Amino acid sequence: MKLRNLGQSGLQVSLVGLGCNNFGGRTDLEGSRKVVHKALDLGINFFDTADTYGDRGGSETCLGEIMGARRKDIVLASKCGMVMDDAGKLKGASRRYIMSAVEASLRRLKTDWLDLYQIHRFDPLTPIEETLRTLDDLVRQGKVRYIGCSNFPAWRVVEAQWTARHHNLNAFVSCQDHYNLLTRGIEQDLVPAMETYGLSLLPFFPLASGLLTGKYQRNVPPPRDARLAYTKAMADRVMTDANWSIVARLEQFCAARGHSMLELAFSWLAAKQGVASVIAGATRAEQLEQNASAADWALTREDMLEIDKLTIAS
């Protein structure tokens, strides 16, 4: 497994990362254990979770039960900021909330530190300086090694980086955002901002919720156990006529070169400047084996230009 530096940090993360959003939910403790052990056997060291994953805490709790002595082999990332209670009060990026959220995550994960701590989404009610000063304190205390953000608009990322520099605070080293062959909106503003500030990209949903795996067919009901079979809102958002047309063109591209759609989805992201680790969830160990080798297709510059024509075409 190839390793890449995460932004301008000292962290080296596996090119394919493990998204732990299924742990404590779709995947129970024993199923999660099998996935974690297989990931480590395959050389996957970057594990990404969040306090909300697994019905608010389930994912972190599972990982805390599983990691044990292998914690030292894992680059562990978590997040805070999303709603953690029914009343909608436990959320945000204020100092008071972050300080309580990180302690709760550390307890669930049974660890003394997080390698990467990310703000899950921008908090419009809290000044970015307050958020960054809090995160800076956590780094200085040794509870967090590096910090990042997720789902931030480009101008908010720029604001955060400028604020950190101006006040001599630890700055974000990465952005985690929705990015794949069918969802390329961040290329307009966020990617150039990240390149300017030397931040790495951690793309999630690399397979467009499964549409880029080849297991779905147009006008055919999805497999009963597939995610898009029981998440109608997501299916309606992903299974559009425009996306199906792009998928058809990409399937022809892959067939002509003897590769799969899965390989294209991972390898295209791996070829994009600034991508450090492609985050993909897995509910079974077999999925991990496919994901781990899927980023090995060395796409040429001509390939990348052709893919642009196939995916950006009207």
C-alpha cells in the first residue's frame, strides 16, 4: 500500500483509507473487527470516523474495543460538530463544545490522542478564531496531532488558514469533502484554495454511493442489500439521467482498456493533485481487498483528459 503525506504534516497515510461510518450501525462489533484486521493486513493505516457515526458514538465505541495494541499502527481521524442529541444542542465548533466532544471521543476510542481531528462542518455561530484557538490548545496538550476540516466552503477554508497564520495558531492540514467522477463541484473553488495553502484532500463517497462500482444497472431495481435500495433520498440524488449517461461512457472507457469501474473510480482520484487518501467504507473484508488494489491503475495524462471530456460533457 502506497503512503502519502497528509498536507504539510508529519502524517503518512495509506492511499486507500478506511471509512468507519458503517461501524456500530450496518456492521456490528464482530463484523467491524474483521474489517479492521483485514485493513491492517492490507497495509491500510488511515481510519476515518466521527462522533456521529454509528448512531452517535457507535463507530468510535467499536474502534475502541477493536484497536488495542494495534492503535500505534493506525493514523486515527475523527470529527466533531454534527448534532449529537435529539434536542439539537450538542453540536457546533465553540470552545465549550469542542472541549467536551473531544474528551467523549477519546473515551469511546480508548486512546489518549487523535492523529487528525476535524471540524465536521462549518459553524456559522462561532468565530473561526475561537474554533482554531481551541484546536490549537488541543494540539499543544498532545490530545490531537493535527487538525482538519470537512464540508467547508472554499472561502471559509481561506479565512481559517489566514486566521491561523495571523495569530500563529496550528492550521488545518486537510479538507475532507464529497468528490468523485460524478461530483466534481469542489474543483471550481475549493481545490485551488487547497493547493494555494498546501492542504491535502481526503475525498469521501469515491464510488458515488455504489453507482461507480458497476453493480447497478439503469432501469433495473438495485440489489436488495445495496445501500441505494433502502436509502431513497440518496438513490434519487445519485441515480439521475445525467449520471447514468456519464456512467455508460465511463464503462466503455474502462472496457476498452481492460479495467473495471472500481479501478477507475479509485485510480482517477489517486491521480488528482493533492489527494492524500481515498476514504471508502466497507462492510465486509472482501470489499477491502478490492478497494486496496483498485488505485493501482496508472492513468496517463491523455487518459485524464479523456475522462474530463466524458464526465464534464453536457
